[in-house]
Amino acid sequence: MPLLSFPGISTLIAKGVYDAAFPLHDVSVSREVLFEEWARYSAFYKYQPIDLVRKYFGEKIGLYFAWLGVYTQLLIPASIVGIIVFGYGVATVDTNIPSLEMCDERLNFTMCPLCDGACDYWHLSTACGTARASHLFDNPATVFFAIFMSLWAVLFLEHWKRRQISLSFSWDLTGIEEDEEHPRPKYETILLEKRQRNTNAVLYTVHFLDIYHTLTNCQSIFFSLCCQFGLTFSAVFGVIIYRITISALMAMSPDPEIKSNVRVTVTATAVIINLVVILILDEIYGTVALWLTELEIPKTETNFEERLILKAFLLKFMNAYAPIFYVAFFKGRFAGRPGSYVYVFNDYRMEECAPGGCLIELCIQLSIIMLGKQLIQNNIFEIGIPKLKKLIRTLKEKEPTQKEKDEERPPRQWNLDYALVPFEGLTPEYMEMIIQFGFVSLFVASFPLAPLFALLNNVIEIRLDARKFVTELRRPVAARAKDIGIWYNILSGMGKLSVIINAFVIAFTSDFIPRLVYQYMYSQTGTMHGFIDHTLSFFNVSNFKPGTAPHSSDHGDITVCRYKDYREPPWSSDAYQFSKQYWSVLSARLAFVILFQNLVMFLSLMVAWVIPDVPKTIVEQLKREKKLLVDLFLQEEKEKFQLIQTRPLFWTSLCPESLGSRLLRNIRLLEEWIFKQLDLILPRRYHLAVTYVML
Amino acid sequence: MPLLSFPGISTLIAKGVYDAAFPLHDVSVSREVLFEEWARYSAFYKYQPIDLVRKYFGEKIGLYFAWLGVYTQLLIPASIVGIIVFGYGVATVDTNIPSLEMCDERLNFTMCPLCDGACDYWHLSTACGTARASHLFDNPATVFFAIFMSLWAVLFLEHWKRRQISLSFSWDLTGIEEDEEHPRPKYETILLEKRQRNTNAVLYTVHFLDIYHTLTNCQSIFFSLCCQFGLTFSAVFGVIIYRITISALMAMSPDPEIKSNVRVTVTATAVIINLVVILILDEIYGTVALWLTELEIPKTETNFEERLILKAFLLKFMNAYAPIFYVAFFKGRFAGRPGSYVYVFNDYRMEECAPGGCLIELCIQLSIIMLGKQLIQNNIFEIGIPKLKKLIRTLKEKEPTQKEKDEERPPRQWNLDYALVPFEGLTPEYMEMIIQFGFVSLFVASFPLAPLFALLNNVIEIRLDARKFVTELRRPVAARAKDIGIWYNILSGMGKLSVIINAFVIAFTSDFIPRLVYQYMYSQTGTMHGFIDHTLSFFNVSNFKPGTAPHSSDHGDITVCRYKDYREPPWSSDAYQFSKQYWSVLSARLAFVILFQNLVMFLSLMVAWVIPDVPKTIVEQLKREKKLLVDLFLQEEKEKFQLIQTRPLFWTSLCPESLGSRLLRNIRLLEEWIFKQLDLILPRRYHLAVTYVML
């Protein structure tokens, strides 16, 4: 059977003949050195010994750690700038007019109630805390930071390109071409089964099978992916419903203690639920992606890996960012207005953002999910579960061997290594980092401290991964790789996406644009005084629908309440329609998106254009090598020519003097013939090598 | 002197020792065939014999014609779609409600006068013609066409990438590396002069000179470039002034004949002046770019070329597109409103767009400049001037030789070729096409017939260039090139720029967005009826500034006139301020730009991603070649192994039987040593060749 013409250990493992096959750990010096210099937490401030890692684990794993190192290193400047930006927010919070106005009790804005019936009118100054917190993240420095981080992402990719080329030069990977891969053992097995089941096997050529599979499975894969997306969205929606109902129920409760803590309790619990859902779905999606890729029966290992990565990335990306996207772009935008609220399930009002603005909610959401995901994944999934697995494995094995223990020899290296966890590819490691890169780049405008948290995590992550590879995993089969493959494309795609997302976050989620518009278009004095008043619309309480007005009020006789929106006042001819301010602010927001996006794209192009892909040292080294080769060649050619012209034949000295002239001529002819053939066949630079050998 | 260690013919020409050096034209079959099959206009429908071109002129010129061929070929589908889009405009012009409403005399819109004092009020229905013409280019199909053309540009670049790889494969260019270039003769000469002038020559190392030059010249080059930009802008501005003053003067003329033709006369003459200015400045800029690049004294020829191209491109791009940019994005936007017009030189009102919209003016501007530039450049610069030069050259030479004519031999090939025009690089050819590509891509939303005109031009251009190369130019020195170099980057940059420019043309220059907004936001019936009324604001004639109201009017007693803008009516509280409609339309326009840009960028990425860079046939061929090589190698290895194992030494057969065993052992040792050395030094695939030779 030609299909199975590549029998090998992997086929035998796939068939279950063998249990496992792995290279043994090297107990000699190198593992020791790796552990000492690389895998200890106390070495966190050191550069990684990448060459040693490559020597022990192969190029592919070496490249992963080199990439992680470059990423972590570049997070340092990003963190510093992030801290400065945050510091600017902290320093200016007491001089910031909008938050001062919000906290000013003399301004006495009576706001419309936050829920129907049970809630009372409230004073804006009670939301002073969130307003001040909001300013920490929602200030002009954030805009600068978003531009900075977009350029940082480009810089990171360019820097990595250079590092990759340096590495592939020093690891001698420049010339390697990808050999044609063998089919995966599973692919062969499944093909074989299909053939055996089908009697008229002639019809099933390999190619036909491929197409057949692609067609039948494409459908089911698309369907499953949609299902998963649906699952994510319904999870997000479920949490929204949870938030809405719990807030409503708590607001109706008579206990004032409960009432005052509504927002904090609900937000906190909801984010934690989100986090738990994300963590659970993350694991499920990993399995689902694997299962779907198996369904496709990709032919080669590379093919399999690429498809798996794409699917897993899509699913996990959706999963991690869906709730954040919701808070950033949708929350509070469909809540309606007083007198015409939007209701879910006929009973519950759609949720609104906190009075301080949506950005602070986005910031909370982002920080908790990011930190929670990192902490839990690092501690439980990367440390806890492998330890647990190992424990179970050793427990299982110990029971039968308990009696035979005494008569047995001390365990050999393969027994020790067999007890370790098998290596399952770099995909989960890369995936974790890429999702983190998303937190650092996609929504960085709302949370300038994200790079700092990423940096802290990664400093630990490098040593954690190193320790795992050195002590907890079976030694992986060394694999060559020229680059980090599809991950580079994913990173670059995320970098591009981050520009537009940050533009929208600044324009629509933050209050940056409304403030600018107010200052330069509407403010009488050219300052921010009166901004809060300007953002609040009027509502005539007599326009409340029956039953939705507050049942009782501590605020005395209220005729008009305020709400955050740009709408015409009740006394206007088209009351409660969007006002001219609304449209002018919207125009400014959209104009900002266009300006920001094109400016950043242009700057990114310039950055990528200015930084050469190949470092100068390497260009020079290559030139020098080439020059040496040419010089050597010229030298040798000259010598050869002289030798042929003047020297007696070398080989004749091997034969005794007594040899006849016929033989001598024969040898001379042979020599000439060899050189002629070499001239025809070999390129010039190998020619010289041959000449050297022959002389 | 080490600097002049590369003396050569080009150095001698640069020093004026020789007059010219060129390869001779091949009068044998190949030039004949090229002329017959390639350079005749009657061959316009044929594919170009690219391989023959490459053989005769070298790879660099071959690549230019291949690129031109691909571009022209891809213009065919673009032209067809363009014609269909234009056809849609023609077909729907009689059912289009806005232009019907503009032509409807019953609606009787009295428009405010177009100039101060001398002009009268006028009826909108008199602008019926431009409204109908406007619809031909300003209809929903144009939006589709703009998206199509953006994708077309990406497709063109991708297609060319594939073609380039195919060509470099079949022309065996895949392996070539760029050798270190020799310095340009001029660079050496100038360096030498500087040295001789300077006595303490030790200080002037080459490197130092480079830096010194860069620093001193950077400034002057930047300054000159700014001057040129200033020149372009002042030319554009001059034409604007011309238009404004002439319109004003003509409007004041008492002759009604002149009055009625104001717009047509002024627009036509102004565009022609624009065109002439562009053509003249184009030639000047070519010289300026050359001069500036010479100032920089670039070291190598490639370096020189790249710098020249960048400068020339920047200047010519500005020159060709500045008036078009003005019409597209600035004309009519600073005209002010009735009662508060903007004046230039205190006397003349800023010009407005035609009543049919700015798009029709953009269309006229674009078509005249594009067609005029192509026709004049093709006829005068590419055919006329070379002919004239040749004539002058032959006239000059004939005069002294008149007497010696009889005694002379028939002219030899070098005499014939010397009389031809010297070849001056491909830059002007590429430049012309790139500027044309700009017309086809940058503003295609306003003129769907641009691809058609480009196609017609290029079909002729190919044969014209071919004829020039075959019959009118000295044969260029064949040069190798892997790709079209910096031109590809310029093309790709233009493709990117075209997306955003087309987005703005559709959003701001055409009336597409206001129509959509009217239909879905303001229209009572959901149809376009009433659109014209909606776009016209009211003006109370009593608000005219003293002296600006019409001196006399045929329209009886007018109290209110209309003008095209979204402003509050005179009876509103904030009269003549931008109305809510203005802001909502602006928002819609900006939202459209964001949507269009991101959609098209996403689609472009998808197109570039879906189309593989290397054609499948070539991938397969490379695979096949590799497989053959590996098979051959395996076969040879096997044979070699067998031979070494079983066969008596080959070389021993050369020596007579009588040879002693010592000698035999020596030869055997030598053989083994050679193989060992080969193993160490040679890569495996050359190994087999050596093995083959030695056996």
C-alpha cells in the first residue's frame, strides 16, 4: 500500500503498538546548567541562555523563548510610559474641572431615577467617587498612550523580525528549505479504514478523499464554530441578564444597606462570573478546536497545527474579549431615555453605564479579567494541574509495584522520564501570550497599566515555563523552525486591529471628544467650566410612563430631572429628539477615528520602513563572508592555474619511477577530465573546494 | 589612488575621453522579428514576445514591458466594469428624482446671485444640464465601482507579484544576489576634484565626505523641494485667481451672450491653463530632480536611481494631482454663505462649485488633465521630440560631410546607431505609467471611464515604446534585475492612498451620503421626492451687505432666495448657523469614510491573503526538480556504496598488474581520503556530482 509506505514510530504509537517514544533528558551538565541559569525564579533579571535552550530543546522551542524574551523586554518601556500616564491621571485628578464639578454639591443636579418605581431621584454629587476614578484613566494622556502603544506594537514586530534573522543566522537556519512532510500517522490510519470499509476502493484516490472530506466537513465545522460563537455570546448575554435582574431585585429591597451597595456588588460578582465562564469555556474551546481539526483530517503535521491554531485562536479570542467588547461599545447605548426606556423581557430596563462614564467600567472589566486569567491560569493550569497529573500517575504506578519495590533496581532514566508529563506542543504557550498581547494592545486606551501587569506576569511566566520544560515535561523531540510561523501573522493582525479599536475606545467610550467639543465649540469662557451641565439633558417628570415614576421621593417637589445624553429639552418643539450637540459631538468622534486611524497607520508604516529587517551587523558579516569566499576562490584559481601550467603531476609520484609513459598519460588524461567535468557540473564556489582536495 | 581602482569605459566617458559607448543593434533576424511581432501598431491585440524582448534588451527592460503588459491586460476588466457603471448612470438619468426635480420648472427655486451686484437671482431649473450630467458620474453604482477599483489595485499588485516570480523562474533569476556595485564614475570624479582642491587630503576619507555631503546638501535639497512644492501650489492658486477674476469680469460685462457662457468658458480655459502648467512643470521637475540628486552625489548607480525616482515622483505627483485635489476637497468649501461671503483680495468672491455638485467639476478636471497629458505626452514628447532631436543631429552631421560624401563607404552599423538617441533609463517610462495609475485609482470614484482611457492609451503606448526601443534608441546595455524595484512600493503606496481618497470623494464630493440621509432620516415618504428642497437653505435678501445685492432684478419682488447649504433659516433663533441636518449629514459622511476604508482594507487583506505569491505550477515544478535531484542522489549513493563494497579499485586498472601492493594501498588510501574530505566540505547534493565524476 503506497500510502503506508512511511511506517515509523509515530505510526506505531498512533496504532497503539507502543505507548510513548521520547528522547531522554540529559542528566549531565547541560540540564543542570539550564536549571541553574534559566529555570530558577531568582534568575528573573538575567537574559535567557537562548543558545543553550536551543541546543537542548531544538530551534522551535528556542525561538519561542527568544520571542517571549523580546516581548517581555519590550514591555519594560511600555510599562514605564503606562505608569507615567497613570501618574499624570493621579496628579491631575484634583485640578480636573469635570470631576470637580461632578463632586461639587452646590451644583445640585437632580438626576432621573436609575430604576422604575423603586428608585428615587438622586444627586450627581453622590457619584463623585467614580468620577474621580474615571479621570485616572480617561484623560488626554491616554490618547497619547494609545498612539504610543500602536507604534509600540509595530516596533515590537519589527524588532522581533530582526532578532529572528539574527538567530537564524547564528543558528545556521538561513539556508534550510522545508522538506516535503510525511503524512500524519492518523491521516494514514483513517484513510486506511475508509478504504477497507469501501469495497470499490479504486474510486477513492487520495485527492478525491481530500475534496470529499473538505466538502462534508466544511459544513459541520462552520456549523460547530457558529455554535461556539453562539455559546460565547449567550454567556455574555447571560451575565448581562444576571446584572440587570440582580440590580433590579436589589434596588427593590427595603434595606438601605443593600441599596447603597448595588452597583459595587453587581459589578464585582458579574465580572467574576464572566471570568469563571471565560476560564471554563477556554478549556472547552481548546478541546473543541482539536476535535474540529481532527474532523478535517489534515494531511501533514504543519497543516494540522496551522488549522488548529486558527480555530483555537478564533474561539479563544471571542471568548476572552466578547464581554470587554460589550462593555466598551454596547453597554449603555441601548438603554433608551427617561420616559422611553428599553426593556428586556418586558420587565427589566437595559443597563446603563456608571455615572462616571463607561471607560471606568471597561477598565474594571479589563483589569479583573486580565489579572484573574493570568493568575488562575498560571497557578492552577500551569502549576497545579501538571503537579496533580504527576501525582495521580505516580500513585497509579506505585500501587502494583509496592511489593516488588525491594527487589527492583533503582529507576533508570527512561523510567524517570516516562513518569513526566508528555510535551503537547507550543500552541498553548503561544496562545496564552497572544491573548495577553491582545489585552496589552487592543484596549490599552482604557487601561494604561495593562503593560505593567503583563510585564510582571511574563517575568514569572518565562521562569515558570522554563522550569516546566526542564523538570516537568518529557524532553520534546528537537524540531527545526525558521520562524514562529502563523503566530507572527496573528500578532500583526492584532496590531492592525488594535489601531481601530483604540480609536473607537477613545472616541466613543471615553469622554475625551465631548470635552474637546465643549471647550472649543460651546464653552463661553473657553474653559471646561459648565461641561457637566452641558452633557446632561432635561426631562419633565410628568412625561414618565404610568407606574415608572418613583413611588416616593425624599427630594420634595421635582418637576424636571436630568439624564446623561444630548437631547432636546422638554420645552423644545421636537422634545427628546437628538439635539444639534449630539450630532456635532458624533461628527467630532467620527472625525477623530479617521484622523487617529490614518495617523497611526501612517506612522506605523514609517516605523516599519525606517527599521531595516536585517540588522546591519549581519549584512556586514554576510558581505565579509562573501568577500572572503571570493578572495579565497580567486587565490585558489590562480594557484591551480600555475600548478597546472608548471608542476609535474602529483599522482605520478605515487607510482614508482618504473611506470611506463602510457600509464602516465592515462593518469594525466583522467585528471584533466575530472577538472573538465567539475567545470561543467559544479558551481564555482564548490569548485575551489574540490580543487583544494585534489591538489 | 584606491578610489579610482575601477577605471572603465564609463569613467572615461564621464571624463569626456570618449563620446559614447553602446552595444550595436543586431541587424540579423531578432531585431527584424521584434519589429514585426512587437513594435508594429497592427500587432496591438497580440501578447508581447517578452522572452525575445528580454533576450534582446536584457532582464530590466523585459520586466518593464512584462509589467506594462500585465497592467494593460488587467485594465480590460476594469474598463468593462467602468463602462457598465457609466451605462447605469446613462440609463437611470431619466428616472433619477433629484435631477428631475432640479429640471422641474414648476418647483421654481429662486437662487441667490452667483456674484455681487452684477449678477441677478436665477432659477435652479436653468442648471438642469449640469444636474443631469452630474448623475452620470454621481450615482450609487460609483460607490460599488470605487470598492471594485480598490480591490482591483490589490489584485493587480498580487497578479504582478506572481508574474514576476514566474518570469524570474523562467529567466533563471531566482538565485542571483546583488553584487557589490562599483561607485559611479561621477562620484569618483567629484571626489577626486575635492581631494585635489583640498591639500590636507588625509582628513577627507570617503566616509567623511559622504557624511559631510549628506549634511550640507540635505538642507539645500529640502529647501529646493519646498520651493518646488510652493511653485506647484502657487500655480494652482494662480489658476484659481484667474478663474475668479475672469468670472467676475465676464459677469459684469453687459453682453448677455458672454454672461450665459461664463461657466463653460472659464472652466474650459482654466483647465487648459492647468494642463499646460502641469506639462511645463513636469519637464522642469524632471530636470530639478536630476539636479538635486546629482547634488547628493550618491555612491552607486542603484542608489542614484532610487533617490532620483523618489524625488521625481514626489514632485510630479504633486504637480499632476494638486489641481485635482483642490477641486475634489477644497473648491466651494470656503465660499461662505450669502451675506457673509469669503473674499480674496477684498474684491473677488471665492469660487463655488457648479449647481450640479462638485463631482462633475472634478470629473471634467480629471478627464481633461488625464487625456490631455496622455495625448500631448505621447504625441509631442515621445514621438515629436525624439524625431526632432534626430533630425537636428543628422542635419548637424550632414553639413561637414557633404563634400566627403562620395568618397565615403556606406555607413557602418556603429555610425547608424550613433545617430540614434541615447537610452536614458526606464524612469520616465515607469513614471508616466505610475502617474496614469494614479488617475485610474486615486479618483476613480469621480470618473469611471478613467480605466477605459488608460487602456486605450496603453495599447498604443506599448507599441510606441516598443518602436522607440527597436528603431529610435541606441541599444541599451543589457542589465539584470530581479524585480521592478522601488516602483512596486510606489504602486502599493498609491493603492493604499486610493482607498482613503476614494472614501473622501464619495463621502464629501459626491451627493451620495446626503441623498441616503435624506431618504432614510428626513423623507416623509421614504422616497427621494423633496431632496432638492431639503438641500437648499433660505436667505433673507434684506440681510445682504450693502452693495452686494443685485443692482437690478428681472425676478420682481424677491424677499427670500435659496442657496445650497444646510443652515438655519432666517426666522430661526440662531439664523444662518449650521443646522442639525448639517451635523447629521456630516456624521453620516464621516461614518461612511470609516466604514468604507475599513471594509476595503479588510477585503484587500483577504484578497492578498487568498492569492498565493508563488503560482502553483511553479511550486510543483520546484518540487519536481527537487525530487528528481534527491532521487538521483539516492540512486548514485546506492551505486557508489555497492561499488565501494564489491568492486576492485578502478584506478588500479590504470596501473599495470606488476604494481606492488604498497602502491595499491596508497591509491586506496588516497581515494578514501578524498571521499572523507568531500563529506566534510561539500553539501550532499554536490557530493553526488563528485562521486559521479570520480567513478
